[in-house]
Amino acid sequence: MSSEVKVPALGESVSEATIGEWLKQPGEAVAADDPIASLETDKVSIEVMAPVAGVMGAQLAKVGDTVTVGAVIATIEAGSGAPVAAAKPAAAPGAALQAAPVEGILDEAAVLSPAVRRAVLEYGIDPAKVKGSGKDGRITKEDVIAAAQALQSAPAAPAPAAAAPSAATGARREERVKMTRLRQTIARRLKEAQETAALLTTFNDVDMSAVIAARDKYRDLFEKKHGSRLGFMGFFAKASCLALKDIPAVNARIEGDEIVYHDYVDISVAVSAPNGLVTPVVRDCDQLSFAGIEKAIADYGKKVRDGTLKLEDLKGGTFTISNGGVFGSMLSTPIINPPQSAVLGLHRIDERPVVRNGEIVIRPMMYLALSYDHRLIDGREAVNALKIIKEAIEDPTRILIDL
């Protein structure tokens, strides 16, 4: 007797997905609720779980195929099946990690999260030789990257007696890779934003001295009390809330021939994921404390790393903050996240000479960029909104007294 494996509900307005990877192969033993396949939707990756225990049967769709909600993609047959290969014993203390061929990694990677599986395959690391730092000893993406870095720094193995002939010098190659569904969606939405909105960007710079001093003074106490680090994003989120409350158009959206204003602030925070940029939403940001904002952002970062981000995490959002500074960006013109009407771009902090009280001094400075839809937001409103954010960061007391 066989049981059907169907494509689960993917979220509101999402009716189809792409088979990203088969995590179980025909003939393998499967436990109930084991992940057997990963699906890529327009926004996130979703794992399909086995409805019953048994043996992995036929795979009715190939990697890359588009499938709809409710479609049967595989069967689970009765029986015990062949057990998945047991993990290899750990290497002796002090032994260097050895890179494993991709073919030998696939079965062992099947029990890992999608993000970790991709990292294992990308870096060619044997997961059985990686010590997990996650919950219940699970391997995280960072564990795989650390193992790869350790491998690179280990002494090189002696060269074989007869090396294989290398590719011809000067050979030119091309590789064609199908865009993931997420990347296609990102491309489409960004192009739609450019074609629909009247995009304009205004700039300012901000002296980060006060925020840096506050973080240095309270970092350890904050982490000890709240269990999360005190980052820059909490300051910018709270400063943005001040600006959005004072200038409602920056927190609004256009819908048909109407303007929809929000009396709440849901901030989308741009996070880099393996397949592209995602923007999980910190809801009711104007009502949250610094600790609440930092915890929410940290939780989303973990979900992105573990590949457990859900569609619900990405819904809504009235304003976006994107921090290109973590990658070294000095200046950029971010594109709004439709149907939102504005996005704040943060950049790297550089020590630069500035004039204070008639004297040239060195200060940690950051460029800020606010891109906005000029159909809804006037230039005066955009400039004032960015000015409010700048003033709140340079004098964080303003955040406390709502000024």
C-alpha cells in the first residue's frame, strides 16, 4: 500500500513552486515527518514532509519542475527500506578536515536544513566531520563555513606523483544556470518598481559618534539582560519610526487612485539569503523596545541561515531598511519594495574630517540614502524625514523623548 505525497499549502496567493531538491531517494527508509523534498517558491524555500513512515517510492517530478498546490509529487511505500548511510566516525583529535567529493556528501546532507545543504555542497565539506553548534548539536551554515576556512588554512597535502593534465591555457568557458524562482521574483519586482514608481533618492550624512558611544557603554549590560546584542539597526529602526510618524506619507502606499496611510510601523529589514535578498518584517516597530527590535532581527537572521523563514515572515511591511554597509558599500540608491513608498539605505562607517565649532575634527561618518516614490512623497517631505533620522542618530535622546 502506498501513500501520496502532495505539495502543501504555500501561503496566501502562492499557488505553485519549483522542485528544488529531492532529500530522499527511492528505496530509502523514511520516518513520518522526515523532510523528503525542498520546494522553492517566489519568496522562500519550503520542505515537504513525509506523511507516513515507510520506503521512499516513486518521484513523480524532477528537480526544476513547476508543481501546484495539492499535486502528487511522490509516493511512500509500506516497508522498512534501506537505511540512510550512518554518519562516519569523527576524525581523530587534531586531524585536519578533508574535503569530500560532492557525490559522497549528498546522502549525509539530506538530513540538514536547505541552507546548510547548499553550503555543504558549495564548499565540498563532509558534514560527518563538522561539529554542530546549533540546537541539539545541529550543524549550521556558519559551522560549514568555519570548517571550510579551517581546511583552507591547513597544510596542503603532498602533490600526487602524476598530476592530471590541466585545462588548456587561455580556455574560455561559459555556464548557463537557470534562475531560481526567488531570483526571478526579485528581478521582476525590482523592474516593476522602476517602471511604476517615480523613483528619486535624497542623501545626507550622519555622525555616528553618539550611537557608537552608547553601544560601547551598554553593549555587555544589554546582552546580559536581554540575551541579544545591541546593534545599529535598533537605533535606525526607532529613528525611522519618529520620521514616519511625523511625515505619514513616507509610511504610506498608493493603491489605485487612493493613498493608504498606516497608523502603525512595520519595518521590512533586508537580509541576504543564499538565493538572494529577502525582507522579513519587524511588526509594530513603533511599539517595540530596542531589545524587542534586536531580538526580532536576530531571530530572522537565524531563520535565514537555517532555511526556516516562512511566508508569513515576509508579508506586509510599510517601510524598508537596507544595510549595504555590512558589505562595504559607501553609497547607493536603494530601490523601494513595492507597494511601499520609501526605503532607507545604510552604508559603511568611515572616519572622515568634518568641521565642528569652526574646527576640523575626525568623526565616524555614514552616508544615508532615502529612495522614495515621488508620486506620493514630495521632495520636502523626503528631505525632512531623512533629517529627522539623522538628528535622532546624532542625539539618541530624541528617541527617548519622542522629539
